[in-house]
Amino acid sequence: MEIVKIIIGVISKSIDIFLNYKNKHKKTQNTPQKRNSEVDTIKLPSSFNKDKYKRTYKIFISSPDGLEEERTAFLEEIKIYNKTDANHRGIHFYPVDWNDITPTYGRAQDEINRELYHCEEYFLILWDRFGTPTKKNGKSIYDSGSEEEFYEALKCKKKR
């Protein structure tokens, strides 16, 4: 359980750093931020009132199987942070857990990667293993889904 406390501390600090960075580098108040409407609607439940917040940040959570307790703690920390700090500033952090993504067709990892592309932030939770190898056309391309997600997140960073 000690590792969960450490992760929660890192999450809180990371979100604070992210908010401070965004505030320092944001455009002038009168300049509306351009957003892709497709990004705004992906995976947000219909009950979510996005008009209530000035900005919603989607956070992708990556980890291998076996870290359910840590992922749950991470998700809970995001909920608490939203309630106690972010929401009253008009900001909402919306977590996207790879475990909640239901593959519709094709390779499951491709569907997970598509969701990752629409997130502003990426968190990788690791412990003692990296996960299960992913395959494409019968060949292993990464040692795990977590590794593939990590490299896809790096590609997204380079594009922004």
C-alpha cells in the first residue's frame, strides 16, 4: 500500500505542475483555444456537462495487468483533485483507463492507441513487469501494450 501513497503523491504533484505549465503558457484571455470537436466528445459520458468547465483535460492511464489497486488509487486521486482543486477553477480532468476501452473491431491495442491520441496527458504506472507482448500481423512489435502506449504517447508529444 506504500507504493499507492507514493503514486498518489506523484499524481497530485504532476497535476499541479501541469496546471502551472498550462497557466504560464496559455494564450491571451481573448483568444479562444481551437479544439477538435471530435476530441471533446470521445468517451465523455452523455451525463458529463462539459459546458460547466472552461477546459477538460483527458488523461490516459497506462499500466500492465496486475496493477488494478494502483490504477484505482490513481482514478480516485483524480476524482478528489477535481472536487477539491480543479473544478472550482473551471477545469476538469477526465481519466481514460485503457481497461475501460472496449475494442469494436480489429486489434484491441489499435483501439486503445486511438483513444490515447485524443488525450492531453499520459501517465504510465509500472511495478515489476512491463506486460504482455503485442502483435500485429502475427509478429511481436512491442514487449507489451504498456510499451506500445508509451511510444505512441511520445509520438503524440512530438506532433504537438
